[in-house]
Amino acid sequence: MPIYEFKCNKCGHKFEELRLSSSGFKDVGCPKCGAKKVTKEMSSFAASVPASASAPPCGGTPPRGGCGGGMCGMH
């Protein structure tokens, strides 16, 4: 289930809600003032990478350049 970010049009409070996108957003209300007029905000994307993913897949030295300076370990 994705997390969506909202901003209250009445008090300006920003908040997040975990919900199915198929359920719509008409019932979303501000948890601070209770107003029902909110705007869905653009969210930044974040990913969690396991510690084992930082090592190159073949056990060699990570490549340099193109891929964040070799940080991802992809060839």
C-alpha cells in the first residue's frame, strides 16, 4: 500500500496517509483541523537497499562513472 502526502487547504498542515490508490482520495481529511479540502502533494521517492546490495554482484571492484560513481555496483 503506498503512502500519499497531502496538504490541508485550510490550515496548511502537511500529512501522510497509507492507502490504496483505487479507494480514491475524497474521504481524506486533515488530522489537525478536520477540513475535508486537501491537496495531494508530489512525493519524493526513497528506497531501502540491503547492506549486501552494496557489494558488486561478481565480487570485483565496482565500476566508476555513469552510475553515481560506481555506488550501485551495477555493470
